[in-house]
Amino acid sequence: MKNIVIATKNKGKAKEFQSLFQPFHVQVLSLLDLSFEVPDIKETGTTFEENAKIKAEKIASILQTTVLADDSGLIIDALGGRPGVYSARYAGESSSDQDNINKVMNEMNAVLPKDRTARFVSVIAVAVPGQQTFFRKGTCEGEIALTESGTNGFGYDPIFIPVGYKRTMAELSAEEKNNISHRTNALAKLEDWLASNWLKGE
Ligand code: IMP
């Protein structure tokens, strides 16, 4: 079975990528599965693309293998696009998911239901040693709930209601989320590359 390394130490994300890659018969390793500690990489970019590129290329050069990195976040229209690239640390450098949710919900307090539109964005960068890094982008449209609910998933899932649903992302099963998520949509755009280049060529 082929391996691909996902440049993340986020257990929730690693789990999602593992199930998203299942149909390709690829073994997905995250940085948590390696036998040595990979240093934390500072996300110094100002766009999802820049951060995904930094993560994928740094780890590919350390491991000398194909590395996929995703940089993702939540864009809320009423907040001018925030938290955006700062989603993971919106309430401060070592903030928890709950701290970040609390900050968003405070800021959204007076925002009317019709103005609560938002989307999750995932930009995937694939770094293959010696080749040019390339990107795929996926989104998942929705709105910010009036109250938090649900315990599945991670991050902002308890306050995000995807278009077409009445439940938050944290109230959907893993399978339901994987059918519609921004990461799934980005990964679907990698299928051509997976099928034609990497799976046959490496
Ligand atoms: P990254 O690890 O720099 O890509 O940070 C992504 C951050 O965006 C996470 O820590 C979450 O706060 C948020 N995020 C990304 N994807 C999701 C998702 O599927 N559900 C909920 N929050 C997400």
C-alpha cells in the first residue's frame, strides 16, 4: 500500500483525511504517526495558499517524500472574513476550540439570521520533492448558528450549519460531514492527480 504524509498534528483533521483517502487504498500518516518529533512550523503566511505551501514544502524537505498539507479556516461575511487564516488561534496563541467559538459567538451576538452567512475553506498543497507544489481549493457554504450545539467533529463545527441542513456540523455523523466538507471538496479536485500521476508513478 502507498503512503502519504499529511502535515498535521490535529487529530480531528488526521482522522478526516484517513477516511477521505480510504477509497484510494492509500495509507495516510499524520505527523503524530512518525517515530520522531517534527518541529512545529510557523504559519507566517497571510493566505491559506501561503500557509499550506509553507507546511507542505518544509515537511517534504525534511522527510524527502510526498507531503500534503491543508490550511483551512472559517470565513464569516459579517466579520469581514474573520477568523479566516487565524481560525486556529483566533482568541489567542494557545486558545482552545471553545475559546475561539466564544469569541466568534460574542462578535456575532447582534448579527441577524439573514446576515450570518459563512463558509469553511480548505486549501490543499501537495509538495513532491523536486517538483513544483500545486494546490486545490474546496469550500463548504453555511451559516453561523444562533446557539452552539453538538459534540462531533472539531473546531467551529458546533456553530456552523451547512447549507441544506438544520443541524450544526457537530451534530452530523462523520460520514455526513465527509460527504460535504471543504476538505472533501478540495480532495475531490485531487482525484485526477492521484489516479494518473502518483498512484501509478511512485
Ligand atoms: P489549520 O490547522 O491552520 O488549517 O487551522 C484550521 C482551523 O480552522 C482549525 O483549528 C479550526 O479552528 C478551523 N477549522 C478548519 N476546518 C474545520 C472543520 O472542518 N470544522 C471546524 N473547524 C475547522
